[in-house]
Amino acid sequence: MKPKELERMGRLVGDWIVDLTGKMPDGTSVRGKGALKATELSLDRGIRTEMRLEIDGLGPYHEDDLWSFDQWEKKMHLYSVTSSGAVHDHSGSWKDDRTLALH
């Protein structure tokens, strides 16, 4: 049975046009626009997203992500690999049915 935390992620599956605002480690913000494609992983283990954006002042940006739920830790995880060479594992929890908070 798929955990409810992963069922909520199913709403992202599909092709999207996105506007992104991100907070950088130094406190500045970056903005970008582009496309996101989300597909389900096999065996109900989560989703995979691929983002292709144009970031203001930085140019083209590409990110591949895996999203899943750690049933022992009771946390959602977003593992990212970016075109800038950064690798991240963000973790967090659902605040409600529509809000996922990751750090």
C-alpha cells in the first residue's frame, strides 16, 4: 500500500510550466521560468522530476530530482542533482494536504 505522503506527490505527475523563486545560502533570491516534467517511479516508490529553466542573471539551469518517503524516519526526501554541480538531499514533512515543507 502506498503511503499517503507519496499519494500526495502524485498530483505533480505531468508536464508543467513553472515560475521558480529560490533563496540562496547568502540570503539573496533567484528567479526563473521554464518547464518541469514529473513521472512516477516504479513500484510506487515516489516520483522523478526534471526541470529545465532560464534563471535571471544566470542563464540555463537543469535539475534532476528524486522524491520519496522514508517510512522509518517519517520524512519526505528530495534528492537533487543540478547543472551547476550541486547535489542536495532536502528532507521535511507535509504540513497539510497541499503544503510540503523541505529544508
